[in-house]
Amino acid sequence: MLLNVFLCLIGFFLLYYGAEWLVKGSSSLARSLGVTPVVIGLTVVAFGTSAPEFVVSLVSSIQGKSMIAIGNVVGSNICNIALVLGMAALFQPITCHSSVVRRDIPIMLAVSAYLLVLSLNNTLGRIEGATLFGGIILYTLFNYAAARREARAGASEDEVLAELGVEEVAVVASRGRQVVFILVGILGVVFGAQLVVDSAVVIMKVLGVSEKFIGLTIVAFGTSLPELATSVVAAVRKEMDISIGNLVGSNVFNIMSVLGAASLVRPIPIPGGLVESGLIIDYGVMMLTSALPWFLMRKTCTVTRGGGAILLACYLGYLGYLITMA
């Protein structure tokens, strides 16, 4: 048991640094080939930062651990908003661009509702996966069109990236180092995901809990841990590095690209059905935590300490529910 916990932690470590190196190497290579920072941010960085969730769900789907694949995405989305944003706002009120409230949060809610509709037949098949993955392509093109409009309106590149909630990534100068970063990053993410899934399955059997519980808690928390650590440290230092737009965008990518690609590779069944498995409640919590920031920010575009406490209370309450049911 302790060995598998240790292996799971090593897996999360490899996932975090693997994704970081993959994003850094890929974005640097794209920049050296003449691709604009906005395009890099909307593609390489956006997809790369969801790499941990992406590979974990893909490996889980291939191994037939469907509830880990779905639970990882649903749990990560709940973590990103209720835990990460809640903890950060508790230390320091977080302000976002008005476009996050006007555009990005409604899109996140619509995508979450669409996932619920797709799951009503108790499976995510290849057709459903194709619509999800097609949706992320449209979402990227939509963001690119918005970026071009901002640029034509006279906004600087940094302002455009900030509004889209895109993180800036350090540049690796040498072409050789760029390739090394990419290869090491891919290996780290792949082996890390394998370690996480395999050790999580053993922990699940030892504790006698379900795949869904493991996916929604241990795996989801682990893949969201980098965002939590970075955001809380930034908030404590009052650096305001946390981007609500980035968290919202990550949730959209998690649903559309992660579950879309995973179900394209292999259909993801929902054992016991959406209602009987209790997954409909988890979907409901995901949609509630997605909607809460809109209510908290609709007037001031700021999540206050009180708002952070509400989000964190939601997460702790949900965690208590999962433990009780397990």
C-alpha cells in the first residue's frame, strides 16, 4: 500500500514536470519557426497544460478503467474552480477581465451541460468523442478570432494573451535543447500517467473503494496539484499571477479535448449508468462550481475572500459526500 502511494506521488511528479518541459520545448520550437505567441498560447500551451489529465484519462480508457477516465476530468474541473480558485481568493481577492464573466464562464457551463447530455445514454462513444474534439477545434478558432479583433483594436500582444487567460512560457533558445525538452516531456507525461493509473487501481482495491471515487479524488487532486500550488503561492505573495481565464479554459479543454480524444480511441462506458452510478451528482457539482464564479463576479469581476470561502466550502462539502458514500 505504502509503495503504491509512493509510486503514485512519483507519477504526479513526472506528470507535472513532463507537462512543463513539453510545453516549454514545444512553444520555444514553434516560436523559433515563426509561429506567433498568440497562436502558440492558444494551441501548444493550452493543450500542453492539460497534458496530465489528457494522458491519465487516455491510459485509463485504453486499460478499460472508464470511471477513472471520466472521474479524473470531472474531479479536476471541480478542483480547479472550487479548490484552486477558492484557496487563492481566500489569501488574496482575485480580479479577472470582464470577458471571462461575459464569454468564458458561459462557454464552460455550456460545455459541461453538453457533456451531461452526451452521457445520458450511459456511454461516451466515438461519435460523441468526435463532437467533443471538433468542439475544441472550434473553441480554439473562436479564441483566435477574438485575439485578432483585440489586436486590430490596438491591444498589445501581452494584453491579448492576458484577456484570453493564456500563460506566458519561458523560452528555450537552443534548437537541440528544445527537442530534448519535448522528448523528455513526452516520456515524463506518459510514464507518469502509467504510474498514476496503475498505483491508483491497486490503492482502490486495497481500500475497497470504487474507480469513480479514486478518479474524482486522488487522481483528480494530483493532476490539479500544480495549479493549486502555483496559485496559492502567487496569492500569498500578492503577485496575482493566477488567471481565472486560464482555469476556465483548462476546464473547457479537459472536457472537450481530454474526454473527446479518450473516447475516440476507445468508447468510455459508464458502468451502472449515469444515475445509478451517482455520476449525475458529480456532474451536478461540476456545473454548480462552474456557475458559482459567475454569480460571485458578475458585478465586480472579482472573487473576494468571502467568495473564496464559499468555493472552498463547496469543495470540502463535496469531498465529505464522496467519503461518506465510499
